[in-house]
Amino acid sequence: MEKIVILTGAGLSAESGLGTFRDAGGLWQQHRIEDVATPEGFARDPGLVHCFYNARRKQAAAARPNAAHKALARLQRDWPGEVVIVTQNVDALHEAGGAARVIHMHGELAGALCADCGHRWPAPEEMAPGHPCPACAAPEARPDVVWFGEIP
Ligand SMILES: [Zn+2]
């Protein structure tokens, strides 16, 4: 049976109201990428970075899957072979649309990552600098998203 691999990106979730970083007037437009989406930016001003991702997390949680998310979930369900969805999106709209197997190559807004030990856990709604890691207690919690300059 043939396998299908589908790669999706920001355009898919734009229809659900989540702006791509090139959109005018969006969240991204109010910040420089270097300030909010790089390890260096996080080291400089973790408060700003957490604030930016808290806003994105809140926006993503309120968004609803669109027809494309649902169609891909239907394909995954009905195709007799395997359908793997690989997404660059950090929202959970594929899952909300019914997809079962999704690989988030750029991480997930719903996740927190310890910059010290690499432990991952569900992110609280609001993250803040100094938030301790539940595994090693280091105050190094960051959003579990892949930033510019990092390897997916
Ligand atoms: Zn840790």
C-alpha cells in the first residue's frame, strides 16, 4: 500500500485566522524576528519572548481548524495506506481537525522545553522568565518551538 507524506506550512492556518510572519499588521509585524524568535533574542529579553509566545498561544487556542485541516484528517482516516502529516505549524489545528499522526517539525506552542536538560512538558497558558523545569528545577523554561538559527 502506498504511503503519503504531506508537508504543510503557515498558509494552511492563515485561513483559520493565524497570521503568517510575513503578514502585514500581524503579531510578527510588531516585533523583529531577531528579538522574538532566536535563542539570542531569548537570552537578551526572555520576558518579551514569553509575552510574544503567550499571545500566540492564546490566539492559537481560540482558532478553529478549517476545511483543509479537516480534509487532510479525512484523507488520513480513509486512505488504505499510511498518511503522515508533517507540519511547520506550531498550532494544533491538524489535531483539532481530527488528524491522528502529526509531526511538528518546528515544535508546538502547546509545549514547554527546558533549555538546560531538554525535558518537555505541556506549556501553561502563560509562561514567564524563571519558570522552573519540572524535571531538573532549572529556571530555564522556554517555548518548545524551533527558532531561527536552530535545527528542526
Ligand atoms: Zn530541566
